[in-house]
Amino acid sequence: MLKHQRRMWATILVIGDLIVTNLAFLLAYFIRFNLKIIPVTKGVPDISQYFKLLPFISIILLITFYFRKLYQPPREKSRIDDLFSIFVAATLATVITWGFTLYYRTYYQYRPGATPLEYSRLVIAIFLALDITLVYGFRMLMRHLLEEARRRGLYIKKVLIAGAGDLGRLIVDRIIYHSELGFKVIGFLDDDPARLHSDYKGIRVTGKISDFPRLIKQQRVDQLFIALPLRAHKKMLELIKVANREGIDVRLIPDLLQYIAIKAGVEELDGIPIINLTAIPLEGWKVLAKRLLDVVVVTIGLLLTLPLFPFIALAVKLSSPGPVFYKQDRMGLDGKPFMIYKFRSMFVNAEQKTGPVWAKQDDPRRTRVGKFLRRISLDELPQLFNILKGEMSLVGPRPERPQFVSEFKEKMPQYMLRHKVKSGMTGWAQINGWRGNTSLEKRIEYDLYYIENWSLAFDLKILWLTLWNGLTQKNAY
């Protein structure tokens, strides 16, 4: 049902966006060439050539809206956030369309007997303003209608939650946050005497598990959410039996929160539901998209930075005896080791006496040139070749040495979840200051947040913040 509601909402928005976008485009043509607010000096072009653009701009707009997550149900976020997202997505779609018209016009004019195509920049600008206004207005209207329907009690599903513990309360929090789903929690069921007749956020424990058949008729329950501990297996079966008999929808929430570090996903094996406790959004075509971003950006980066390599190499060589490049084992995707490359910033055999240790401020193992290279992260430029080889990504958790990984995973079992994605040159933890000899717990927290919420837009944001903050990084020593 939840998926059905989301699909219905997305379908309504897609259809509405297509209608208002096409309307905005035709209105832009009418305003420019019929109202003639600004004099038309080159004649009025045939509207048919503008019709040719409609399918293209419609598809591009839907794609950009999808990546801006504008087809998700309306959560409790401000209307300003909605307007900003629509503005960014519509502007990007319009810029892409304008670029396409330039290419299409150049290509078309070389065809034998073809009439040159001209697209008014003013029409494109008017379209952008109209599209943002109409799309935003349509979405605000849909949100208003939905909220009004909820206030009138339409499309409301009455929910009873079996289990008033932490898991049941978490479900209440999520239902309140996702008001667009139309759920109304009417009470808890719980056999714990200490919880009987207590309440959470105004929702009372209205009875015991055995009271479920009576409450179905009294409260006209539509759905039952079972949030009981695993040890209450028999009670779950009894609740499901009663719910099936009365035609009540059942949702079972597994009591596995203590084992879930990143978002869980439900999969299917020949009709058997399976809960994946380590599901991540980075899979399928998204892996290819991330890889494509890496290759494009790294290629540009190498073209810009390769001229620096001879000068850095010479400085490293003159600063102390030894090789220019430094190679070291690091642990990457799925815990597989790889050899990372850097410009050498320490004296040769710097860890011969101490063994593997963290770098620290004013580290005596660094050369003078190495101190400078680390401060502005130039020592990491050779990792661009690690990315081209597919061993790393531009954005991801920073790779650690196997010796440290063995130590950390014993202290923190969640640590190995960082290796569900490729390691990166920069990451969410790093741009927030959690780099080098800093809190391991904080780094894991930020790394897992990145993995859970991955998107191409998130990667671009991290890359932009890395450049915006400059090459100088806090705790880079």
C-alpha cells in the first residue's frame, strides 16, 4: 500500500508537470510573438518548429526533477524548499534545452534544402519563468488539496500499533513525519502493566494484545502495525490470524534495530521476502553513473594538474633521499586491499622503529616539502590514477591501512560498513573536519550518513565544498 500511494502521487505529479510545462512553452511563444511587448524585428517563426522542442524539454525536465527528488511524497518541509528545488531543476532543464537548440540548429542548417532553424532566447527565458511559476503553483495546489482532504477525514487510514516500546514509538514518529501517507494512529496495544494507559505524543495504550478483536469493531481499525519484540512470536501469530479474519491490513516491523546500521531493504527470492540489513542506494546503473562522473572529472583534473607533477617530484627528490612516490596498502571496496599512490612526504623508513602509527601535528617524520604538500593535499594527487584504475572514487570514505582496520573493526563492528562503497579522495567526513587523528566514531557516523544518502547530487555537493573550502584542510598533517 505504501508503495502504491507513492506511485500514485508520483504519477499525478508527472502528468501535471508535463501539462504545465507544455502550457508554459506555448504561452511563452504567444507572449513573445503575439503580444509583442518587445518589438519583433526578424519576423514571426512558424510555431511548428517550437513544437519539435516540446518532447525534448519534457523528457529533460522529468529527468532533472527526478534527480532533485521532486517526485517523492510531500513531507513536512517548507514551501521555500520546494520552490528552490523546482527553480534549480527547471533552470538546469532549460539550459540543457538551450544547448540542444544550438547544436540542432548548427546540424540542421547543413542539410540539403533545409530551412535554418531559429529559436528565440527571449522565448526560452519567458518559458523558464512561466514553468517555475506554473509547476510550483500546481504542486502547491496539489498539496493544499491533499491537506484539505486529510482535514475532512478523507483517505485517512486508522492505525493500531501492537507494541508501545521503542520500536512502536519510532513508528509513531515516522507516521507523524510522513503525514502525506494519511495514517492516523488511534492507539497502542501492549501487555506490559507499566505501559497500560500511558501515552506517547498524545497516543494512549488503549488495551492489551488480547483486546485487539474488540478494538477492531469499536475503533474501525484499518491497519495493524506489529512492533513487538522477537520473543513475542506467538502473540504476533495470533494478531495476524485475527487481522486476516477481519480483513485488516497488517504491517510487521522486525525488532532488528540494534543490528541495522544503514538502511535496510526488502528483497525477494522466488516469492520469499528477505530483509537486507545492509542495503545501500549505490547499486545498478547508479554505480555506472558514479564511475562516469569519476572518469570525466579525473580526466579534467589530470589535464590541469599534470604540469605540476615534475615540479613536485623535483621538490620531493631534493628534500630528502629516496623515491618520489610512496606506495602503501589500503583497504577498499568489500574489504579488498589495493596499493595507494602518493607523493612521498616523509623520510624513508619513517616507521621502522614505531611501526604503523597515526600522523600527528608537527610530526617529526615529515620532510619540509612533505609538510607543505600535506597541508594543501598535493601529496594525494597521484591518487587520481587510483581512481582511473577503478580502485578508488572521487568521493567516499577515506581508505585506511589494513593494520588499523583490523584494530578498528574489533572496537566498532559498524566500521566495516564503510567498505560497502569505494574509498574516496574526499568525503563527507573529511569536509566536515573529521580527518586524520580525530574521533573515529564521528568519522564512521559521517561515512555511514554518506552511504545511506548517496546520490550524484550529494557527490557534486561534496566536490564543490572541497573546492570551496580550498585545498587546505583542517587536521591535514
